[in-house]
Amino acid sequence: MPHRIIKGIAVSPGVAVGPALVVRWEAPVVPDKPIAAHQVQAEVERLVAALAHAKERIARSRAKAAERAGEEEARIFDAQLLILEDRDLRTGVDRLIRDNHFSAERAFQLKMLEWRGLWSTTGSAMLQERLADLTDVEILVLSQLLGVAEPSLEQARPDTPVVLVARDLTPALTVQLDREAVLAIACEEGTRTSHAAILAHSIGIPAVMALPEVLDRVTTGETVVLDGWAGTLQVEPADSTVEAAQRRDRQRRELERDLEAGSELPAQTTDGTTLAVRANLDLPEELDLALRHQADGVGLMRTEFLVAGRGQISTEEEQADLYRRVGAAFDPHPVVVRSFDLGGDKFPVGAKRIAEANPMLGWRAIRVCLDQPEIFRPQLRAVLRAAAHAKLRLMLPLVTRVDEVLRSRELVAEEARALRKAGVEAAASVPVGIMVETPAAAVIADRLAEVADFLSVGTNDLVQYTLAVDRGNARLAERFTPHHPAVLRLLAGIARAGRAANREVSVCGEMASDPVSVYLLVGLGFRVLSVAPPSLPLVKWMVRQISARDAARCAEAALELATADEVSAFARRTVGGAVDLRLLDPSSPLPARARRASFRR
Ligand code: PEP
Ligand code: MG
């Protein structure tokens, strides 16, 4: 077979070379045969036993995940336990057995089919990703009921290590992965935030997701090179390709080490402008890396993990402890706690499951919080309580209107008063800022700056809403262009509004971790960036290479251009004088002699 290159999404770095092992794990086939009336009770008992067995298996996988990847990753399995414990599921299957005389396996499969249909049509990215959990649960329960072997990597354990090629690895299979046996993972489905991606990353196995039709384009035994930096899978490569990929891998790792060595240096441009580079935290586990990379505080602490995939929202007490802990870890730098950004791609627990035609334009973020004070108020109290001990700020997501900020401030003030009256130790107030992530907020940034203490640009959503491009749709990935002049003009306006009102304006979307965009953002006047902890060394290093004056000239000229491509090309050309961009491009070979000294500047 000829050499082929398949392009996907890089989710876990590293290069692996080896034979492919194509695996297809699917739910077993269920025979469609009805049961007799006298068998009903026995079928129900079989169901109960199979569910108990599945729970035990999942608990074992959870323990294994906790051991290999940490407690936070292990919580992924809690979602599966919740499925098994769901009362609707149990009574639904029970009814199908009793009323329709379906066998336990048939009834269970029908219920899974119904759930799958419901979850797929909500448009919620989070529920889409949870489909892997459903598959895991379905396979486990059906295998038990039908008496067939449960899928396990034991069956596929090869003599030589392999690159595993699959449609999508379920969480249970991902934790079974053995670094000795599995060199890397290539999946046809999945995204940067799917379970398999998260687990592969924390276990340290290179992985690429969303490889189109990879199951049909690769055969077991073919040699493949998986490049978890560039997001590619090369099939039957030439020797020179293999060597080049391995060389690049070595160089990238060296570069990462060099960049990390400069983490303690301030992010100061060559002409003396100092930036604050803060960390985005999605999970508390990321705190250590953010500290190691010397983040200047936390610019965005996402709190959805306190809700998503759990039976209930963390209590006020638990939240206050967590916020206090993170605040203390970064003292004296600020920690910005974002209130729950639920709905859209993140499902609200405790709220009614509403089907929305356009969830991204629907009941989400600040809209949910203001409509559900029983969720919002405890979070506000927790922030106020933690703020008695740490430099905390509160940030509101997806703001589009001035009254959303004013109402939130009223609630903060009410809760502060109530805490004081109850004699609970808490701050008298906290700074309340907003995320600017809709065109509406960007256009009225001047008005919002009058009522908010600080602004932070969420470019992930701002680009999505400005360009009408779904941020999670792989088919539109090419159109998701933060350098589009429309986005650039909005960014310039937001920075201007912040300066005029003397408010801090930061950028906390993914754009802030792209080196060329860092140049443009500095040029547009942003002085605070917030990025995922692994990106901190690179962003700080980039700031140290550039001059703020040159960046401003570049941004001014870029604002006059007509297309995203022109802006990108122009910015790359301009910054190219200061930085060797080949160092930053995961797919290009690095120069033979990397200028190591400059990394520490
Ligand atoms: C954003 O939209 O840019 C952002 C930082 O928020 P999130 O990615 O959590 O929506
Ligand atoms: Mg957002």
C-alpha cells in the first residue's frame, strides 16, 4: 500500500512509530426473542444482577484510573455510575420487561437507544462526549446479560507494542492502556476534550483524534507514524519520514525543556513593557503546573467541573474551600473565579433538561445563573467567604447586557450583607468583572466597563459568535480564524474601551496561547494574558522576544487588511524578524542549531 498521511487533531504530544492494531469494539448483537409471562420475574432479577456487576466493574476501572491518572480523571467514571444508578433507566427497562415481555438485554438495549437519541439531538457538545460513557455502560451490561466476554485490551494484547487505531476509546478501555503495549492512540472520532484525549494526555500516551475514516484507511500490521505534535498519522512511511518525525520529537521535547527553564523570568518585552501572564484552570489538578510555570495568578478559573458529570453541585462549603486553596496558592497574585458557565455545551445539573434548537444561543452561562439563584447565590457566598483570605475576583460569562452585570452585583451585595449579619467570615465585596465573548459585549464594551471592575476577552466564543462558526465543528475548523479583521476590530475596540475607563482588560481565550497572536494582542494594547498551564513558558518566552512598539505598528497595519489570511501572513512576516517561527510550528523541522541562549531571554 502506498504512503498516506491522515490529518486529525493533536491531543497528546509525542511521536510513536510501530505497527497499527485496528480494533472495533461494539456492543454485542442482541437476539430479538420475547419472553414468556412466567419468565418476567427472572428477567428482572437478571437485569438487577447485570447492573450490579457493571457497577462493580466500573468501580474497579475507577480505582485503576485514580492510581494511574489521578483522582480528578477518575471522576470520569462517576458519570457511568450515575447512568447505572439512574432511576428512570431502571424503571424504564423494568417496565419494558414487565409490560412488553422483552428480554432483559433487549429492554436494556432499547433504553440505551432511546438515551442515545436524546443525547445526540440536544446539540450539547458535552452530552455528545458523554456518548462514550453510554457505550461503555451498554457494552458492559449487555456482555454480562448475553454471557459474552467483555471487551478488554487483554484480548488484543499484542507481542510487539502497537499504535492503537479505534473509532473512539471508551474511558474504561483508555485506562487499561499499558504504556508498554500501546505506543499511541489514533481515533476516528473524539475531540480535544473527549475522555480518551484527556486520559491519554495524563497517562502520557501520544494521541491524535478526529482522523477521517481512519478505520478503513489503515490495516492491522501496517507501519504507522503517529505525530501527537502535528496531529497526523502517516501510514507506510519512508524511512526518511520516520527519522524526520523522531528527530522533530526530540527537538520539540528539548525546546519545551528550554522554554520551561525560562519560566521564572518576567514576561517583559525587549522595550520594557511588562505583561501579566496568568493561568486558565479547568481542574484543580492543573494548579501545580501553573505554579511550576510561575503564573502571575489565575486569569480564568472555570468552575463547571464542580457541576458537570456529578450527581449534585459542590456545596457552598466545598466551593469556599477550593477557592480559598487556589487563592492562597497564588497569593499575592489575583485569582479570577468565573461563575458557572452552564448550558450550551455544558449541561446544568438540577435544572430542567430543556431541548433547545440552538443551545449555543440558548439558556446558558449568566442567563442560567440569574434565573437559578439557588445555584448562583451559594457560589457568590463561597467566593465572598474565600475572598476574606485571598485576592479573589468574580467573573461573569457570556454577558450581553448591562443589566446582567448590575443584577449580579446586587446579588453579590445582598449575599455579603447576609453573611455579615450571620456572623460568617467573608469579604465585604469582591471585584466583579465580565467576559467579553459576544459581539454585543464587544460593541458596548465602553458601557460595560462603566459597571464592571475588569474585562476579559473570551476569544473562543467571541470568534464563534462573530464569525458564526461553531467552535467545536471539525468541518469548519479552517473558518475559525481569530485573525479575521472583524475579530481584530472588535479586539481593538475592547482594548480601547478598557483603557478609556481605566479597567484591566485581559485575553483568556485560546488565541492568547498562539505566539503570532500574542504579538498582535500586545500590539492591540493587551497587557494581561491568561493561558492553559502548559502554554505558560511559550507565551512568556514569546513576550520576551518582541518589542511592544513594533507590535503596535504591526497591529495598526493589520487592522487595515481585508482577510484573516492577509493578517496572519503579515503578522508572521513582521514578527519573523524577532522570532524564528520554525521553532513554534509543530510540523516544520527545527533549524539544525536551535539558539538555546535566546530561550532564556
Ligand atoms: C472563551 O470563550 O474564550 C473562554 C475562555 O471560555 P470557554 O472556553 O470556557 O467558553
Ligand atoms: Mg466562553
